[in-house]
Amino acid sequence: MDKLSTPSIWRPFTQMAMAPKPEDLARAKNALLISQQGKEYIDAISSWWVINHGHCQPEIVEAIAQQVSQLDQVLFANFCHKPAQDLIQSLSEVLPQPLNKFFFSDNGSTAVEVALKMLIQYWQNLGESQRHLFISFDSSYHGDTVGAMSVSGDSLFTASYKEMLFQVLKVQQGRFSYDSVETFTEPFLEALEKHQDQLAGVIIEPLVQGAGGMIVWPKEALEVIGHAAKKKNIPLIFDEVMTGFGRTGQLFAFDHLSFNPDVLCLSKGLTGGSLPLSLTVCDQTIYDSFLSQDKSKMFFHGHSFTGNPISCAAATASTRLFSQKDYSLIWKKITNIHQERRQRLAEKVPLKDSRLCGTICALELDDQGLGYSSKLGDELSMKARKMGVFLRPLGSILYLLPPYSITEDQLHKTWDVIE
Ligand code: PMP
């Protein structure tokens, strides 16, 4: 084990034996990434879907600068602070009223872990410990920690770790934009009926499943699923780690729907993408079940950086921007360009499918059955880089998910490069 070698960085989701040496970046501004050598790339995927307004947004940079010299970090179990209070206040103004209990952590995976643990213990606290099963969907992706992997669909991402994962009911679903509503709902309805007495909850990425292939769901399917779960009193977790903060053309994906989730996971764009932070938001009923004179009923979860004041200040600044600017027009403009350009592309190139939801557009190419292992994506990504556009396809699924400050010219350039 003691082989000598030079220090090096082990990069995420990277086959280090094959990956080219990464380029060092020096700066970023709005939709542009700028290298040490001054080469510019359009960040067409918002740096793993986190940057929503744009890189180095002045209001967020200013909020971070102000906060960092005041209070950098404090343990959140014994103290609170204004940045956290301000954040829950500004989020309460945009979230539906029942969702007003905020549990902090630091990334999307932990927001999901918290949601799962919260519901398991919620039922235990109510004396229903037989409820320990979750329903999830087979193209879902909820993160890289053990709980989040357990509820994610089985894939190359989870295959090596399957012995670590707990049992979850993963129901089949539709995948392509031409699949019927029933393909998205029927396996779920069957599982719900069959296992209703053991269920702790249902977890879903509403409207668009991200890493599973940018799969856009028919709204009607979510209506059916949501109302069926509500009717049986099974809590619904919405993992809006990717869809939150405008990606689907509304501030949250559930804003397109006629019902609210019982638990909501937020991260990525929560701070405008500037710093790590996440929230698991629930309602009074779930929160109340943890209140007791018995300490064993409290929630046994908390990370060192829970509620970090600098991240909270960044998140408040970002949330306020959504109230100050009319983003709906910006989102619409991005959707319209995607719509026009994907049609034009489909006339020239045979696509297996193309999907559009708000600011997210996915083009599924023929991968000869290779899925995520297809080399097509890597090749396209390299070529696009040379032409000044940063894309990171999911295997053969090429997608755009740009920051909202992308200019029309930059977005058209991205499509030109794809074309
Ligand atoms: N949920 C969803 C829907 C995601 O897309 C992701 C990350 N891509 C996660 C959870 C996990 O987030 P993180 O990478 O911050 O742990």
C-alpha cells in the first residue's frame, strides 16, 4: 500500500486513468468561465446546475463579503444568527405556508438523507415503526450518500455499492417524451396500493429527473401520483435540488402543480450556486411529532457546518434577487430559444428524443444501447470545449441548463456549436 507518488487531485465522477488534464480556471462572470490563459467558455450547464443568476453575481458577492468579517461560523445547536433568520424569512415569502420548518445541511445528498431520516423517525414517534419503506422511481438520482443512493434508480452510479444500500420500492416509469401518462403512473399506483401500510414516504424529482437522463414528466402524471399519495396520507418528498429556483420556468417545480409536497429538499441554487448549503423543509405536523419531554424523540442529525452564516447570507441575497427581478420573462426567453433551436436541429439530425421543460433542454442521441458508458458524450464535450462551450452530456444525452444571465447571443452560440 505504500507506493510513493506525487500529490494529485482525485476528481469527482472522473476515470482518472483516461481523463485529460483539466484546464485551470482563473475567473468566471455571468455565463462565462475564463481560463488562466484567458480562453472563455460558455457555462451551458451552470457548473453542475448550481449557478442560477450567473457567476460572481455582485449582490451575492457583496453579501458574502459583508458577512465573512462579522460571524464566520458557529455551532447551530446552541446558537442562531441573523443570516439564518433572514433566510427563512425570505424563503417563507416564496414557499407555501405549510412548508415553514427549516432544517439546514450542506449539500443536495444530505438534504435527501435528512428527509429520509426525518420521515422514518416521524412514523416511529407516532408509534408506527412498521413504516420504513420508501417508494422511488427507477430513473431517479438523489445523491451519493448511502440513503440518497438507496432511493436512486439502480445504475452505473450505484452498482458498486449495492451491498451497502437499504431496501426501497423502485417503481418503473416512462422515459421518453412520447411515453404515455400511464407509463409514469401505473407501476406507482400498484406499489402504493400493495404496500400502503409499510410506507414511510414517496420521493420524487418533480417534473424533471436530472442525472437519470433529464427525463421530463407529464404534469398530469405528477398530479395523479401526488393526489394518490395524499389520499393515503403518505408523505411526499420533493427533491428540488436541481429543479428549484427557476429551472422549470417557475420558481419551484411544485408551482406548476395543484398540491404541495410534505417535505422539500433544496440545495444547488439556494445560494445562487456560490457556496454550499441545503435545506430540508417540512410542515408543522412532521415537526410536532419530534416534540417531547423524551430526548429519544428528537432528531438525531446535524453537520458541523449546519447553518453556516456566510452561506446563509449568500442564500438570502440570492432569494431576494428572485423577488426583485421579473425572472419569468428571462425563463420564457430561454425556453423559446431552446424550442426554436431544437426544432431546427431535429430537421438536420436524427434524435432519439428531445425534451424541454422551462430552461432545461435535453437531446437524446442514439447511443447503440450503451447508456451512460457511451463515449459519444465525451467526444461531443471535447469538441464543444474547443469551440468555446462547456457541455457535459450524460452519456449520449446532451443537455442545456444555462445560468439565467446567459445572453441571447451566447445561447445561440451554444446551439450553433451543438448543431
Ligand atoms: N438530488 C438531485 C435531484 C440532484 O440532481 C443532485 C445532484 N446532482 C443531488 C440530489 C445531490 O446533490 P449534491 O451533489 O449537492 O450532493
